[in-house]
Amino acid sequence: MVFDYIDGAAGQETGAMRNRAALDEITLRPRILRDVSARSLRTTLFGKTAERPFGIAPMGMCNLSGPGADLHFARLAARYSIPVGVSTVASTPLERMIEMAEGNAWFQLYFSGDGAGSFKLVNRARAAGYETLVLTVDVPEVGRRPRELRHGFKMPFRIGPRQFVDFALHPRWSLSTLLNGKPQMANFEMEGYDFDRTESRAKADWSTLARLRDAWPGNLVVKGVLDSEDAVALKKAGVDAIQVSSHGARQLESAPAPIKALPAIRNAVGEDFPLFYDSGLRSGEDALKALLSGANFVFFGRVFQFAIAAAGKEGLDRIWEVLTDEMSIAMAQTGLMELQPTEPALSG
Ligand SMILES: Cc1cc2nc3c(=O)[nH]c(=O)nc-3n(C[C@H](O)[C@H](O)[C@H](O)COP(=O)(O)O)c2cc1C
């Protein structure tokens, strides 16, 4: 059930396949005989140095993949000065996340119901020291994911007979996870905070965004954008960055492949506007393709959870090394020393 929650996508999952095919279709331009011995993966993000051009996407209930997953993410973010996204429905309280990430945490907000609760969370994030707020806008209603529905997956987590059998068949997961305490939506354990994952988020509109812009003096990122017209309107509305994303194909099955939407959005918002990308990235080479397609920074989601599920903190450290090596090697093979090439680096 947990694997299907993490791995699953909307509908028949054709959106996920479409983006995978689009990523595979992009080719890089191999270049030769350029001294590429001094490569750097360092980049600048909101005026600060990040040691990698990739970070950790916000994901709800990460601790389902393994005990302490959220905190492993936070420590990794601190070590490399890269952002870890802290979901509204994270399994560790937002205050603890930013402390463990030594400031390298971005709070991700879902606007739900009439918004009163969402604005309370915004104030809490500000009080905790968050400088960057990520408003996710691609979930006006939660997408139907058949793999979750089949298992009766619910948040907050409920253990009925069906789930009990599933857990009994997976003793390693059950013992380690359930003995560490059933993962909770930790931001809502405090008095006065309530969240229903299935509650409609459909009421949010452009005036909501304007209110949020007024209420948030820090960096405001809008995540889940696939349309150039929307991107231009967001830029006009004063947001600081846009994250091109299909939520890892977990929402609208028929959405265009986000990796294909990225160059058009880059064109629409101009060269200098900060654009981020996530969805479907599975390797350092994939991430390089997204950077060369117009993103200034990218995020991985599921791969980090798979790594934790496979081998805990060691798994996460290992995937980090693998992604780093893959990107660095691909840069060497394409004649790149750094990540802002002055000539086209995609071929075709
Ligand atoms: C298990 C899971 C939970 C997620 N929860 C959230 C969330 O709470 N908020 C959010 O903005 N995005 C959420 N996302 C989407 C990710 O932030 C990101 O867009 C996506 O995972 C990127 O695609 P990838 O997994 O193919 O790398 C979630 C994704 C997964 C896989």
C-alpha cells in the first residue's frame, strides 16, 4: 500500500508515461576536447549558494517510506545548503524541520476550505523562521489515483482489516515503522490546526494569491504550473519564482508533459525570471536536461523516498552521490563546466 501511494500517479498513469517518454526523447549535445576537469555543480538560489542544482520536493507523510525520513531529508539539506520542501501534511512539525535543516527548508502550503487555517499555517511558518513559501496550486481537488483507492489508503492513516493483512505480509516495514509510532500529519497535532486531505481546495483564486502575496514578505514560489499564460499572470502578480510541475503526474492525467511545457514557459516569462522544475526526474542526466530546458533549479521527489525505503539514511546518502556523479559525468561529456551554458547544449 505504501509503495503504491508513493509510486502511483493519476488515472491510468499515462501522464507519467508521457513525461517519461518526453524526457527520454531529449538528447544532450556531446562535445569534445574542451578541458572540463574543473566542473562545478554549485548554483545560486534566491541569492544564496546551493551546493547542488537540485533539492528535495515537498512530499506529504514521508515517514511512511521509513522512520525518520523527513529528518534525514532535513539533515541532507543542511549539509548541502539545498532546500527541502516541508509539506503542509509533513510527518514532522514544520518548526522541527527548519531547525534540523539549519534554515534550508521551504514551507509548502495547500490552500484549503475557506483559507482561514491556511493563513494560520503561514503565520506559523513565518514565526518559525521560514524565508520561502511554496504555494501548490495544482490540487483544486485531489486527483484520483486508482492504486491508492484500491488499497483504501487514507490520511490520517487508518488500519482496517485490509491494511492489517498488508502490514502482516510486510513485517520489516511494519515493525520498523509502526514501532516508531504511526506516521502522523504532524503540523496538525497542535491545538487549533485541522486538516482534511480530501477537503476541497477549489476555492483558491487569484485574489487568494494576492492576499498571500500581501501576507508573505519572503520569497513566494508557486508550484504546479504548466501553462504559459498562467506563468505570465503569476509573474505580473508579483511571485518570486514559478515551479513547473505536474505534481509527479499525480493530478491531471491528461496534463501535457511538464518537461515539454518548460521551454515554452521559459520563453513566456523571459530569461531572468526564476523557474524551477520537478516531475519525473530519475537521474542526474534527467535533471541536467531540465536545467538545459530552462529551469534554474530542479527537485526530485519519489527517488528520495525509494532510497529511504530501500536502505534508510544510507540509501539517501547513496542516491545523493549517484545523482551527483551522473550529473557531473554528463556535464563532462557535454563539455559543460558549469550550469549556465552560453550556447545550446541540447541537441536536435
Ligand atoms: C508521496 C508523494 C507525496 C507528495 N506530497 C506532496 C505535497 O504534500 N505537496 C506538494 O506540493 N507536492 C507533493 N508531492 C509532489 C512532489 O512535490 C513533486 O511534485 C513530485 O513528487 C515530483 O515528481 P517525481 O516524484 O517524479 O520526482 C508529492 C509526491 C509524492 C510522490
